[in-house]
Amino acid sequence: MKFMLLIHQGTTPTPDQEAWNTVSEGEQKAVYADYQAVNKTPGVTPGMWLQPPEMATTVRVQDGQTLVTDGPFVAMKEALGGYLFFEADDLDAAIELAAKIPPARLGGGIEVRPIKEW
Amino acid sequence: MVDALDAVFREEWGRILAALIGFLGDFDLAEEAAQEAFAIAAERWGRDGIPANPRAWLVTTGRNRALNRLRRDRTLAEKTRLLQAAHASEVTVDETIFRDERLELLFTCCHPALAVESQVALTLRTLGGLSTTEIARAFLVTESTMAQRLVRAKRKIKAAGIPFRVPPAHLLPDRLAAVLAVVYLIFNEGYAGRGDLASEALRLGSALAELIPDEPEAHGLLAMMLLHDSRRQARFRDGELVLLADQDRSLWDAEEIAEGRAELDRALAVRGRGPYALQAVIAALHIDDPPDWARIAALYGELARRTGSPVVELNRAIAVAEAEGPEAGLAILGAVPLDDFHYLHATRGELLCRLGRTSEAHDAYEQALALVHDDTERRLLERRLASIGHS
């Protein structure tokens, strides 16, 4: 079956933030290496890189009027940071992969969503 | 006949359903098939007598019913991706080809991707064969809430791809802990007064100990449950809670105590020293007359270090008070961060009372009363409070 893994950065420092400089060089390298390993895992279709949630614009339509607001739909620290697709046998395999995605251990969380099959 | 079928239902439901889920790969379909098999049994067994192997008969019947249904309804078969099963031929299932898949079922029901209350409900429904009404009543929610909870859990198992299997070695410790926790939770509900749930937990616990005999904590949990349950009759007198020291020992179930001790030996034989085995040792020591409080206190100390649980620390304080006197117990209680827990204040009240500090004891019992929810516990506290009188 197919899963979408939604990567929520939470308080994870990312390279586009100043906080990234507080992360040790070793840890920075580990983050890159982990993402590389995740993306190379058989069954993974990597997602595209998203700009940070600060760059998001949220659009709503009320009574036919388009309302545009600055920022993500959910709170900034709950916003989606990235995603990938994963073809796997079952949820356990997806959970194992999710646990290897750096934000899972750095203050964020990975949401595992099964993709509907018809 | 009805009794015989009831007995088979209680004993075999979980195993039959597990086998059908294993074969059909679908909870709802398997549940319907199992129910149908029992309905047919009710009709046929009365007429033709009980088959030599009721379990195999029920699995075979359920399986063939489901296959017929799948053939009739191809779209359903496609949806549930069961075409393969639908092509299988009708067979008579015998003991040799049908494995016991209750363990797979238990691990599926207790998967951490399900909320704990769903894990508990699903375990009682699928392995225990309890009806939605019974489970709803036991957990004090409406039947529709419970029905919804079960439907949602089953839907998630299917949609999210929760596997029907015993987890591989690297996942086993965590997953087993979740299974044991669910069984213990069911037992605790039963211990708090709903006796049928306690029996259900014991049934699950002994199935678990039988299915994974090398796992010390499975024996540890079962031993602990048996040893606590052995005092069930003595814990209430005329609907009122009776504390350990005041219990009528002749009401303790000697057979259950023996079983519990035997199970504890099994846990220790496979080098069990986990939290459940430790609690079983402690429960066994409580049965001795008089209990070896110093040893109980030391074991609670080990358990507290292991679990970091303040409730365990509270229990240690009680044991220390028995072994070394109320002051030593009070000293430990002072550092237990459980201000919202009525047991803490009740214990403080009891120890202060023993020291003759009645006015402080009075206040402590008042605090406990303000926090207690359960009626029988409230009445016990009120009796204690009345017995020390006002200072």
C-alpha cells in the first residue's frame, strides 16, 4: 500500500533559520545524511522541497469572495514542512521510515497518512 | 445445548475469529462469518449433536460461509481484495492446518496506532467476544459511542495498513508492553468492581502466557492478576471495601493463589525481573501472614527506580511505615508528587492517626474525601474519619 508522510518541523531548526547555527556540525551532517538515506529507501518517492511556512499564503472563499491571508492554514509551528511518498507492505514499515526522518527526533513529528486506494 | 454452545462461545470465540481474520484478512467479514457459524451451530448441534471438534467445525463453517458470500458479491471481494480467498475451494479445516492466530489478533488490536481506549474495546470485542453493549456498560459510555469507537478502530486497521502479525524481534519489546498494558488495564477495571472484566483479563493473560511461554512478563502479569484476584471475595463485605489487614482470609481463593504462585515461579524461571514479575512477587508477599514488610518495601524501591512511578513510591511509603513505623512512611510521603490523588491523603491520614496526631489526620482525610470519586472508597474514608472523631 501507499503512504504519504507529512513532515512537520515543529521546533526543529532548519537550514533557512538562524537557529540552524546552534546545531553542531556533526548533527547538521547527520540531518543531511538521514534525509539522503530516507530518500534512497526502496519504495520512497521523495517530495519536492517546500519553502518555509512563513512563505505560505492561505486562501479562503466566503460568499464568493476570495480571502487571502499571510501564513499557513494551521499555526506556524504546526505547518507542513515537507512530504514524501512511500510504498510499503504495512503501517509498521511506514512507522519505521518515519522514525528515521530527522524532525521526528528534533522537535517535530511525522504524520503517516495512508493513500486511498480504489 | 444452549449452555454447551455458550461455553464453546466463551472458550473459542477469540480463536475462531482470529483464524477467520487470518484467512479472510478483514475484521468485519470475519466477525460476520464467525457470528453466522455460531448461529448455524445453535440450529444444527441441537439436532445432530455437538461435533467431535467444535472449533474446527466452527472455523470451517465460518470460512465456507464467507467464501460463498464473496462469490456472490464480487464487488465486495474486489473491494476487500479477497479475490484470492474467493477462489479458494471449500475445505474442511482440521486442527493440523489451522494455526492459533490469537497472538496475531492481540498484537493487531493493541497496535500503538490505535488509541488506548480503542485497543481495550477491540481486544474485549474480538478476543473476549464481549458484545458492544457489555463493553459500553463496563466503560460507562453509551452504546453508540462504543459502537462508533469499534467501527473506527476496525476501519483504521484496514485503511492504515496495521498488519495482522506478531511483530518482528526489534519491535516486539515495545509492542508486547502495549499488549500487557491493555490486559492489565482491563484487569484494573475489573478489580475496581466489575468482576466480569477481571475474569476476561485473566483469560487473556493465560492465553498470552500460553502463547509466549518464554516471555517472563507474560507470566509475571498473569501471576500478579491471579494473586490480586484471589482476594476478590474478601475485598468487599456487604458492598463495602475491606482493607487487606481486615480481610477474612478464609475467603481468599486458595486455588487461585496456588496458580498465581506457580505462574510466578514460571516468570522467575525465565529470569523475570520486569515490572509485572516484581509486582507479582510483591502481591505474593502480601498474602503471607504476617507479610514481610521490609522485603516488600525493598521491592517497591526497585520497582520505583525501574518505573519512576510516584504511585509505586506511595506504596513503598506504606510498606516502610509497616516495617519501620509511621514516621518513616510519612517522611517518604512528603516527597511523593501526588497531591491530587486521594490515596496519598488517605495514607497520610492513616499514618498520622497511628501517631496520635488526630487533628492533622482529620485534615488529611478531609482532603482525601474532597478528591475521591468512587462511592465505595468514599464510604471507607468516611468510616475512617468518623472513627478518629473530631479533635
